[in-house]
Amino acid sequence: MLDVPGELVLYVARLLLARRREIGTPRGSRALSCWQQAVFTLAWFRDRPDVARLGRGFGISQATAYRYLAEAISVLAARSPGLARALEAAREQGLAYLILDGKIVAADRCKEKTTSKKGKTIDRWYSGKAHRFGGNIQGLFNPAGTPLWVSPVSPGGVHDLTAAREHVLPGLRPHLKDLPVLADLGYEGAGCGVHVPVRKPAGGQELDVDTAPATTCSAPPAAWASAASPS
């Protein structure tokens, strides 16, 4: 039994059917029907089991399992709103601000190497922040912590600010005057309009009267986003 609504399975199956018609897949030529592929995909999203093992349960090979999963993810991703549309929706809803946060999601791309700034060969998809392999995904959230948009994935070794500069900030800047963004200290240096908490000065000094209120207001929403970002 798959504990997701039947309407969701039907929705994904219809997207897959449209995809097969688009690429001209002959009827009966696939190992799984659209409905079975939808169930297979949602089973993976639900519990993230080993793809090869899940595929065996559906009677398909490892290569076919990965191919079917990638296809379903692609048709679902095509339905997600772009950054511009998400920002337009946020303005239409009259949101006072947005929250920007990054999340390291599990990935099995473990063999790709790169060269660090110190000239050492390192694993490109290993995140020192999360201490595991994964991909860096940036997200914009409403004040309640609900995701409005997520970025394409960057290697786990990419810093949040670097990923944001590539995927988020260029499209976000025209809106920052009317729609400010709160973020954690990982985005320090993002520029005007992206508000982060200010570090307490060394030596035990207190923050000045203009800085302290902004830090007090921005820190809790950044924490809310961190709690919501697994969704």
C-alpha cells in the first residue's frame, strides 16, 4: 500500500501519459504503465528507498528504474513555478518579506572530483557543512516558512551564498526594494535588500541601537525557514 492520495497518483500518471504521447512512445512498449510508473515514482518520493531495490519490486532493471524515475521527476519539475512567477505571486499576496535558505539534500553522485582553492583534489558533491554527500538547493519561503520556489541543484561543496548568487539573487534584486529577504549568516555579503543577523562585536560589546532590533527580528524567521526547508 502506498499512503498517498489516489488523486496524486492519477495526476502524475496523466503527466507521464502526456510525456509519452509527446515523444511518440508506442503503446505497450514500456515495462510499466503510466499508473505503475507513477506509483513507483511516488513510492521513491515517499520513503527514498534504494532505487535498484525498488525497481526490482516492480520487476524492472536498475537502469530502467533510474530512467523511469528521472523521467517522472522531469515532468513534475516542468510544472513547478519559475522564480519570476513565484515573486509575482508573493507580491500579489502582499507578503511583507521572504525568507531565503539553503538545504543539503542526499545525492549519490560520489565520484565527481574538483580542485579546491588550496589546490587539493576533493569530492565535488561532498558538503563539509552537512558532513555527507549531497546537493545544495536554495529555497524562497513565505513568512510562515512554506516553500514558494526552489532552485536547481548545485554540488554539495558549493557555499549557500555562491549558490544563491548563481540561481536566486540575479532574479531577486529587482524586487528587493518592495520585497525584502531575511536570511541567516550564511548569506552575509549578499547585498542590499538581503537582511542577515549581525555578529556580536568581539570583546563583549553590545550591538548599537539601530542594529540590535534588526538582528532580533531577522533571526527567528531564518530559523523557521531552516525548520521548513526539508519539505
